[in-house]
Amino acid sequence: MFEQNDLHELVLTFVYSGVGMLVFVAFFALVVRGAPFSVIKEIEEDQNVALAVLMGSVVIGLSIIIAAAII
């Protein structure tokens, strides 16, 4: 059913995905701790669209980099 090479690539895909998620979590924690204001409060309560767009852009950029590493 699976060849040895296919199984190896599948395992590597899961490893890279896990590392990518850890990078996401670490980045978000870094931004939340490093910002002089509450990022969650600014986006949710104050509806700061500029901050939401900035955070979304960074997340998309990280996603592209992680996806390129997986493929």
C-alpha cells in the first residue's frame, strides 16, 4: 500500500506541520507580550482594523513560508 519513501514523506509532513504550528503560537505570544497594549482588546473591543489587517498579513506571510517548507 505505502512504500517506505511515501511513509517517510508523510511523517515529515506531520513534523513540519507541527513545527509550523509551534512557530505560529510562539509568534502570537511574542507579539502579545511585546506590544505595549492589549492586542486582543484593541482588535475585539476597540475594533482597530489597522491592527487586525497587520496581524492578518503577518499570519498569511508565515503561512506561505511554512507551506513552502512543507512542500
